[in-house]
Amino acid sequence: MSDLARTFLEGSFDLLWRVFLIVVPIMVALELFEGSRPFGAVVRGWSRLVGRLGLTEDTAAPTLIGFLFGLAYGGGVIIRDTERHGFGRRQVFLMSVFLSMVHAIVEDSLVLVAVGASALWVIGFRTLWAVAVTAVLGAAATAFARRRRPS
Amino acid sequence: MDPSSPKPPPAGARPPAAPPTGAPAPDTPPADTPPAAARPPFFAAVRRDVRVGVRSGLHTFWILARAMIPAYLLALVLKEVGVIDWLAHTAGPVMSLLGLPGDAAVPLAFAYILNLYAAVGAMQALSLSGQQITVLALAMLIGHNLLVEGAVLRRTGMNPFLFGALRVVAGLSCAAVANLIMSTL
């Protein structure tokens, strides 16, 4: 039992420290670059890609962060931007579906490629799969919303 | 980039959360910057951005910490009382659908309850072929750390249980499809 307590304390500290080390710099970097032109170009390019899935330019930025760095960190940006912009539920839903299928493409993929998984499959196929699932669930949500509120 | 696309105007426009402090800008606002507010000089702007960034970073960190730590404790307790063993035992038969040995359910259960690192550790104890590692990796990459990440997701207003189920189902089916494709190639 004291073993559990110890694991918990050490693990929590480790978890919090890693989250802190990533979240705070990302937020500062975002503040610094958010208004800049290169950042705008990258987000616009990305939003053109994910725009096909129904995401808007506002939601593209948090989605990109989550895609690259992870759900915890991307989730942080989602929480922040939801508070700031007040995204609609549909946007948050689409973003969450996409990100729960594929996130932390850098770190997580590296961990598994390091132990022998094929990079092509774990990055390429996983991303394709995420796009397909998001497209299907987005369409399903649209159909569902329409049936409940016929207009 | 090109103004021809029918996109709504500037997405990056900041809400006036933090009014520009400092001197009243000697300004020459570039023609394309949307906020008409006076732009503070460069260093003042950087200082303000850093300050706002640190503050919102700490705010977010606090939200995440409050969501993650209880979930992490729950995950540890679940492991302690044998839920991972039980999951691995029950899910064993499903593994054959993915072309994996029944043992592969152990790292998968570790991934679901704990995280990828624990799962990769458990995976090292098995001897798997390259294809099996890739298939298992796909299932784990899509569904992992369900409790802690579910807690984060809940903060955005989504149902963490539905999303957990989605990740398990979609992850397993992704792995199954990948296994089929790789086996026929």
C-alpha cells in the first residue's frame, strides 16, 4: 500500500512536471506568434486541410497543436480557446474526435517506432484512419442534428 | 494567403483580454493587421505576450492538473486491484482477430488504463514479429491513457465514456484492418 502511495506521488510529480514543462512554453509561444504572418500561413494551410472535415479556421490552431504535441497539451489549448472564442459544440466534437484518433504524432509515434513499429503505418495509416472516422462521425452528427430539429 | 478564398476574415484576432500597456505606440500599423488598437513598441509587446502566455499557461496547467491527478490515482488503484490482469484475460481471445497472441492483451490493457510507456514496457516481455508490433502499436496509439485523457476531454464538455469507447473500438478496428491489409500484401 505504501508502495502504491509512493508510485502515486512520484508518478504525479513526473506527470505534472512534464505537463508544466510543455504547456507553459507552448502558451507563451502561441501568444508570441499567434498574430504573426508565418504562423497565420501555417494555420491557414492546415485549416484548408482539416476544413474538409468541417473544422473552421479558429479550431484549426488547437487541432494542429494537439496533432503535433498531444491531447493533454492540445486539450489545454482547446480549453483556453473555448473559453476565449466560445466554439460551438459541433466544432468541439469534431476536434475531439479527430484528436482522440490521432494526437502527439511526434512523441507517441517515436516511442513505438523505437521498439520496432513501422513508421509508415503508425503515422500514415493512423492519420488516414483518423480522417475517415472524423468524416463519418461528422456526417452522422449532422444527420442526427437534422432529424431532431427539422427545418 | 490569397484573398480570393471566401474565408471569413482574421481568425487570429485577439480578444481584448489584456489591454496594451506601455507607451502609446509611435505606430505605423501594417496595413493588414486587423486590430485597430494602437500597437505598443516591439519589446513592450513581447513582454506583454510573455506575461499573458505565462498566465494562461499556468491557468491551463492548473485545470489539467486537477483533471489528471485523480484520474491517475484511479488508474493506479485499478491496476492494484487486478483490473488490468482481468482485462488482459478477457481480451485475450479478441487478439486473434488482430493476428496477435493472447498475451498481447496485457500491453494493450496497460495502454488503456495507464499509458503508452507502461504498455511499451509490457510489450518488451513478448516476442512479436514486426507486423504484430505495428498492428498492436496502432491499437495502442489510438486508445491509451483513457482515464487521464478522458478527464482532459471532459473539461471541453465532451462525454469521456463515449470517447473512451470510441477510441477502444476504433483502435481495435484500425488494427484489424491494418493486419488484413498487411497480411494480403
